[in-house]
Amino acid sequence: MKKLFTGGLIVAAALIAAGTRLPAQTKATVTNVPTIRHEAVPNFFKNPPGIYTGENMGISTNSKGNIYIYHRANETRLFEYSPQGQFIREIGRGVYSHAFAHSVRVDAQDNIWTVDEGTDMLTKFSPEGKVLMTIGRREDPVEMLGNMPGQGRFHGRNAKYRFGRETDVAWDQQGNIFVSDGYFDGRVVKYDKNGRFVKAVGTRGNQNLQFNTPHSIATDFQGNVYVGDRGNARVQVLDNDLNWKKNYEGMGNPWAVCVSGGPGPKNPGKQYLYISNSWQDSAPAAGAEITGEVYKVDIDSGAIVGRFGRAGKAAGEFATIHQMDCRDPDVIFTAEINDWRSQKILLKPATTKTNSQGHR
């Protein structure tokens, strides 16, 4: 044990010397944030006998209210549920682009997109479950023998049609595709609606338009792009051409971000940004004391409307929120790693009118 601990210190020192930030979860610094009352719908998701979800990595809804959960069990699997939480079907089992789930999103046409960090691929499924498009490429099987999913190292190769453990996907009103990429790269990539490369921005670092694990991505109706820059403890806001606009800071390390209203095409009116300062997936006891809450931000004013939740494993507590869906701003779906679960959360009005700002 002593040798292992000493070796860990040596590795940590080497990483710091190399200028690499160690992964960490930090306590939020914003103050005077109102509490939003919330409650979890008990036992909402219902699976048939013998059907289970593993680590819930991604969750998303379509325009009809159906819910998709992308999870890691003995294998990576994608389940669909009714608006009432009843299991409907599985989509894409055994597809070559699925190996190590990271997130799932639904576009304006109700196509289902899976983001798989194990294969470095995005897969677009029709509402019926047919594969329509892929972006990225899985490593050749022989090369993968020495590089199991989740392993490897940062490369920053910035290739047009290759990813480095990409993490999430979003769209604007024209159907352009935005990808946060990821663990082995430090960038945001834009493609047109047909999957043709348009532009990429970002390198590894902590300046504006630099990223340290861009872990989640969302867009608003005006086409602005919100990037959960987890390692840098901020959300970077970019315009539609991927120019930097501002940062939201002080709300811990954003594991998951979402913007209410869905992907369009109808203007949803007032939109809100939700940011999860998640309890880490290793579930350290110390982390539970300073994490677990979700923040609601008014994207017009930049004011923090409120916060809800805390780290924990009871209903209404959060055990590593890896992705959120907030199509309805008062109904939040959470995909959580540690409890192998997803929850349906109902929000109530904030208890006070005080707010604070976390942008610059």
C-alpha cells in the first residue's frame, strides 16, 4: 500500500510539472442563491422483469415526451420509455458504434443521437431506430486491443472527422451540429446538417476558447453554444460561429449542462441554463459535502435563479448527474452514474427573490 501511495504522488507531481490539471470537483463560490423546492417522482421508470440499466450516462426526451436512457451495463445499451416511464423498446443493440456510452440527445426532428466515447463515434438514429448517419470512426480492432475504452491519453490531434473520446452533441435552428470533444482533445467542432465539417475551435488550457475536458454542450434558440468546461470549473458561451462571448463561473465543475425549451424549431420563449456541480463518479465522502446541487440560470440576464438538490442516494438527491434533460424548465430528467438510475424531478417556485450572478 505504501509503495502504491508513493507512486501515486510521483505521478501526480509529474502531471503538475507537465502543466496538466488534475481532475477535481470544487465547491461553488456563488452566494445568496435561492433554494428551488423540488421533488422526485417515485419509481418513475419501470422495466420489464429481467431488464435493468447499469450506469445511467445519458438521458433525453423527444417532442412526444418519450424518454431515452443511454447506459453502461454488461454492454452499452439504449432504452426508450413512454412519457409515463414505461419501458417501450431497445434501440441499436449490437451496433458497431456502441461500446462505452457517454450521452444521448434528440434533435428537432426526433432523431436520436448517441455519443459514444469508447468508439469515438456519433450515431444518428431515426425515430424508428434506423441508423441514418455516423460521424467519427472507431479505432481498428487490432489497435484497440491495447487501448480499452476509457483508457489512453490526451492527443489534441484536431482532426476533421475523428474524435478523442467526444462527450456530447447539440444543434442550432438550421440543423448545424456542435460536438464537445472531449477527453483526448480540447475543442468544440461544428458540422453542417449533413455532417460536413465546418469549423473547430479550442486547445487544451484555461484561457478563453481553451478547454480542460469539455464535458457537455447545449444551444439556445439564438444559436449560442454553451460548453460545460468541466476541468476549468466554468461554462463557456460561444456564438454560432464559435467565437467566445462570456463565461459562467462560480457554480463548481459542470458535469452536465442543458438549455430548456428543446431543440426547436418553434421559439420556446424564455430559456434557462441548468448546470450540475456533480458529486464525482468515484463517490468520495468528502465530495458529497461540497457537491451535488444543480443551478438554474436566466440566460437573458445571467442571473442565477436558484439551486436545488444535494449529493446523496435517496430520492431527490443526486449520485453523479452525468446528463440532464430540461425540455420543460420545470421538469428535469437526470441520468446518474453511481446509483444506476435516472430520476424525474419536478421543480417548484424559488423560496426567495434574491439572486446572484456568476458570469463575467
